[in-house]
Amino acid sequence: MIHALKKYAVLNDVIERCNRVVLDTLAHNTIEEAAIAIESFNNGGKRLRPALLILASMVPDGCGFDDVEADLIDLAAAVELVHLSTLFHDDVIDEVDHRRTKPSARTKYGNYVSVLTGDFVLAEALALVQRSNMADTIPEFIRTLRVLIRGESLETRHKFDYDLNEAQYYDIISEKSASLFALSCKLGGMSRGNQYADTLGHFGWNLGMAFQMIDDLDDMLENPNRSHDCDLRNGYLALPMIRVLSSLEDGYRDQLVRIIEGADFAAENERFIVSLCLEHGAIEETGGEICRHLDRAASTLEKFGDSESKDLLTNIVSDLKAYSENQITNFATFVEAST
């Protein structure tokens, strides 16, 4: 999805520093949950949130990768640990069997251990924030954690809610996903002065909104994007589904609801769902919403001078836009292949 992160070896070196802090932090514990957390962390991931924090810290002054302080690495590791903790909890809430193509912690060790591991990881994240000794970061983390929890609560309450509206959907993805992107970039800005914090937080929030809508499109069905997930099976409605359900006449709406309620996502039913989304313009409109958030993110970066870090953030935005455009093509091709 994001090729820019692999283009800069110097960024990879910084992320490797962050990885070492995460692993060292978890490994100093002897409880079983520490080993489970390490196992899950080593299963991979984009490390996008810590990368955003580091890059956001460089943009105001245009400084280079050689100037990344240990305190910033601690904060970046803390953000990644917060993200990791949410995955342990999400797997239990959604009864996820696989995470990144491997058995999830709840599958291997049970729900109780998975929840406890998530709690443990979150505690270690806050310990790293405290260790960073950077002013005002603890309140920002606590505020964001409250928002994350509220977003997860909203999403859970609206499972299989076929009257979910767009405003409620935006609230959910803003709180459960975009808030952590915003925190990452805001903390990076704070490290160079509070005058940059809100601007970079705004960049991160828009990027996070686009990222989650893209992820929701990928996971809406098992196809056409060949995802191993199917959010509809768990009752989570992506933006195209919300728009289609609000537009359909009773007969088609009832048929669509029956498919979702019965978890009958055979190929012909998936094509029926995608056809409805395309017919009502819901896929293309969602792509437009993603593009608008990415354009706002790019516009925010224009307030800063030229630098390697700004170029890389701009490339991340461009990669997401290209990926979103490809998603829309995949949906159209998926339906055409059946005719």
C-alpha cells in the first residue's frame, strides 16, 4: 500500500531503532504475556505510525535523520505499542482467527490471554512515554486513549446497524483510527515547538481518515481486493454500504440485509453487493472522499519548507491516493469478470 516507506534506507534505520526499543521494553518482563506480545510484534506490520511521528518531527526545521533523539524514538515506540495493544483487543472483539496471515493470539492462547496481553502492552507504552520525559506528552496520550476507546465502543454498538449514517461512520473512524495518526504527527510537531503541533496533527488526522476508509474498502468483502477479512461478516459497514443501504428500495434492501445477516458471502452474493455499490456510485464517491482527505493532508505540508522528510510524507500521500484509485478499478473489474 505504501511504497515510500521502503524507498529511504535512512528511515528504515530509524524504524529499526524503534523496533529495538519496543522489543527491549517487552523483553525485560518475564510474564507469559511479554513473550506473546513479542511474537505478535515480530509478525510484521508497516510501522507507519512511528514513521509518521519521526518524519513530523523533522518537517518544521528540515532536519535530517541523523538528528533523531532517543526521546523521540521512545515516543515512536510507544505509539506503535498502543497500536499493537488495540490489535490484541480487536481480535477478541471481532473473533479474528488470523492476524497478518498467521494465527491470532486469541486463536493460539485464548481470549483471556489476548486481552491481558493487550493491557500489558498498553502499560508498557505509557511507561515509555514517561521515560521520554518530553513535556505535555502524557496528557496527549491519555486524551487519545480515551478517544480510541470511545471510537471502539461506538463501532461495537453499531454492529449490524443498517440505519448507520455517514456522520456516525465518520465519528467512528475518526476516533478509533485517525486519532492515533493525529497523535503521532502532533507529538512529532510538539518536539519542535507547540506552534507546529496542531498543524501536523491535522495532517495526521486527514491521513488517518483516508487510511481507514481505504482499509474498510479492502476488508468490506473477501473479494475483489483478496482480503482475508470480511468486515460485513462481523456487521461492520463501510461507507459504500452505508450509502447503498440509504438509497435502496425495500426489496433490494431486504435482500442485501438477508445476505449480511446470513453471512452468505458466496461469490455471486459478493458480486451482487459490489454491483449495487457501483450502480449507486458508492464506490466512486468513497474514492472521492478518500481523495479529499489526502488533498487536505498534502495542502497542510505546503506550509513547510522543502526537505527530505516533507518529500517522504508527500510520497506517502501519493501512494495512498494511487492505491485508492486501484481499489476502485478492482471493484469494477470484479463485476465485469462475471458478465
